[in-house]
Amino acid sequence: MSYLVGAPKGSLRQLEEPLLREHWRTARSSVRVQLLPREGETFVLAESGSRIGKERSMRQRRLRKYLKTLEGISGRKKPLKRDQLHQALGAAKKEAGLSPDP
């Protein structure tokens, strides 16, 4: 019996070094894979050219929205007070999917 299970990107850090030693194989014309056999399982890392483009455009769209929000904040006739500014910046970051400052 075989299963295909997705893993969070964070767990890939543990496999990063062994994966760097593996060669990419072509699964389809726009899909490359790396296979890493481990402890009776095979980890598969797949990379799709079209998915990379889609993720890039999603990040660019969020960044454009974030920059537009920042322009709106800085272009206000009545400037925000410090706490209001921090709240507005935090909300803009969250909406853009950017990680907040610690």
C-alpha cells in the first residue's frame, strides 16, 4: 500500500542537505522531482514551473497592495499618532501576508 503525504515546508529543512546531493529528474515537461529514500519511505520534492510563476505573481500582488496601503498611510492629510501608525502598519503587513516584526 502506498500513500502520498504532504509535508510542511518547515520540515524540509531536515532533508535539505541530503536533497542537495540528489539530482533532479523530469516527471513531465514542466515538472521536476527529487527522490530521497529514507527509512522505508521515499520523500518526493516536486517543482512545477507553472506553480512557481503562480506563487511569484501572488506575492507580487500582495506586495503591490502593501505598498499602496503604505502610500495611503503616508499621504494622509492628518498624520496618525504613533500607536495608530503601528496598528495601521501591522494591519497592512497582516493583510499582505508578511510576517510581523517580533
